[in-house]
Amino acid sequence: MPYKILLIDDDPFIVEMYVLKFKDEHFTIEVASNGEDGVKKAKSFAPDVILLDVVMPGIDGFQTLELLRKEGNARKIIMLTNLGQKEDVERGMKLGADDYIVKAHFTPSEVVAKVRSVLGIT
């Protein structure tokens, strides 16, 4: 059974790029374009890992992370964003992220490798 990824991001280019990459790597991937939909989809899809952007319409990624953790979502959550300031990284980790990736510093292949690492697979 392939591992399931939920990507919560509102950028169509980023979404398409990661959907193609994760499918090529034999993951099942679903997408939500905002935090509200992401929280709902996390319940119904039950992903193994959630990749979560910060800057989105409606509730931002930090608020989404708080909601997911408040609901007892024990899934692995990786912040995947271009907000790379030390304060942002610390905030994400403090709110319960399992990892924090700055999009501009990682290729899609490196993001897949991070996801595999968080899942404990090679």
C-alpha cells in the first residue's frame, strides 16, 4: 500500500510539480488549496504525511497546523514554505511541525527524501 501525502498549498505551479514528483515516486497524493479544506481532507484522506504551506488565503499554515494538532492529528506534518526567517521556523516547530522546509532551498527530489526520512523508509 503506497504512503499517502496531503499537500496543502494554494500555488498551482508548486502543487502540479509536487503531485507529479510524488506520483513518480509511487506515493498517493491529495491536494487542498487552503487551510480549511486541508483540515477537512486530513480527516477524510488520513494521510501519512501532510506538507503544509504557510502563506495561503483564509487561515494560514500556522493556524492550520494548530487546528490539526488540537484535533489530535498525529500525522507527520512538514512545513513546506518560502518563509525562512528564524522566527518562522521556530514558530512552526513550536506549534508541532515535524520538520520545516524552505521551498527555495530544496529540490522536489530532496523534499521526497525528507518525507521518506520522516516516515522511516528509504
